[in-house]
Amino acid sequence: MNTAELTKFFDLTGITVNMEKALEANKRSVEAIKKANTVIAEGASTVAARQLELTQSAMEESIEAARGLATAKGFDGLTAKNADVIRTSFEKGVQSALELMAIANKAQAEAAEIISKQLVENVTLLTEEAKKAAAKGAAVAKK
């Protein structure tokens, strides 16, 4: 069904709809969704790449920690070094998780902003068209 046929259908029902504007708004909505999906995909890629970097770094640090534990002198020295390794690993793990979460949140916020802007635009257009239709209906009712 083309634009002219859709316009004719709505004219028959008494509903005035600017099909050109409606179709253009729909096109912009689809473009906004595509853009938001791209932002999310790029964010996920960034998270994955950074997670790989952090994992590689953690593995290297674990090897160094094992070497350090091997050089510990006595039980007390081993216990102290082990506690330090555990504390440091935990702190870095929390820091890494927060960093990854920040990257993901940034992408999510950007995508939400894109969709939100388009939604506001669509609601504004719909409101304007509804006001025009109401004004036209009021003018017809007065006759």
C-alpha cells in the first residue's frame, strides 16, 4: 500500500493523518534504533577488549605473585606474602569490575539518549498532528 492509498483510507475513516510525516518519523525511529544498536555493540566490543587486557595483566601478576611466594622465608613470611597477594588481587578485581561496568554504563546511557530523543520527537509530532486534527474537527462541528 502506497502513501496515497493510506491517506485515502484514513480520509474515509474521518481521521486526518499526514502520511508523509508519519512515514518520515518511522524512518527516523528505525535509524535511531540502528544507531543505538551500533553504540551498544561498540560498547560490548570495548568491554570485551578491556576484559581481555585485564585478564592478561592478572595472569602476569599471578605469575609474579607465585614467584614471590616461592621466595618467602618461613611460615610467617609465606603467610604475610600470601595475605598481601590475596588483598592486592581482590582490590584489582574490584577495580577492574568497576571499570568494565563504567564502560558498559556509558554505552547504555548513550543508546538510551538516542532512543529517548527520538521518542520525544515522535510524541511531539503526534501531539502537533492531534492538535491539528482536533482544530479541524472543531471547525467542522461548528458548521
